Amino acid sequence: MAEWWSIEVMHGESSAFRWQEQHDSVLIEAALTNGALDGSWHAGTWGVAFEVLFETEQQWQEFRDLPAVRAALDAVPDPVSGLLIYRGRGGGADAGEPRRPKPAPAAGAVSLPEPQAEPHLDLTGASPPGLANAGVAGSPAR
């Protein structure tokens, strides 16, 4: 059964888009000449993802072991934490889109206080000022 494999490259000291421009032809050619059934590029604010479909895991391993592919992967903008390689599309085998990183926490992410109950005023036992000694409203004063 054919399986998707993903290579995600995040921006680093240089742009992942620039990396894609420099290596996309080599990666596409290497994938096609090693039995890829399908492939696609996705771009986001975080970087780029190359997703490729191979019939067998052996074909994927042969693709990965090619010197041109290894050189492209060694040249990613952030070699420490800017490269993810995994089976499937977008972080899961059934996902139709590449994985998107969660936004970084910011000041706007602080939780808001719980809403307080509205103050309740009981005005049934109060009389307007100046009428406190007059008795019931509308009755003559004594």
C-alpha cells in the first residue's frame, strides 16, 4: 500500500522559501526517478513542506539515501530544529494539509478574569430622599 512521507523545512537564518527554490528540482527529479507516485509542495508562514507518495518504504529509503537528497537536507536554513521528516501528511496519515505550528504565546494569550455577578440592589424598602419622614408616598405629610 502506498504511503505519504513528509519533509518540512522551517525558516532559520535564511528563508525556507529560498531553500525550496534551490532544491525543489533536485528533490522532485529524485522522487520521480525512484518511483514516487505523487508529490506536492506546501508553503506557509512557518516554512515549506514537501510531501511525496511512494509505493513502498524501500523506495522512500532509497530516495532518502541519495546523495542529492542528503545534500539538500543538510542545507536547510535551521539544521538544529528546522527539519522534520516523518511518515504521513501534515503530522498524521489522514491529514490533508501539512502541519501548522501553533502560534507562540503572547500577552494577548493571558486568560481573562471570570465574570462577576451583577450587583443586586433591593429598592423595595427604600424611600426617596426628603420623603423619609413624610410617610407613604402620595399621602399627606403630618
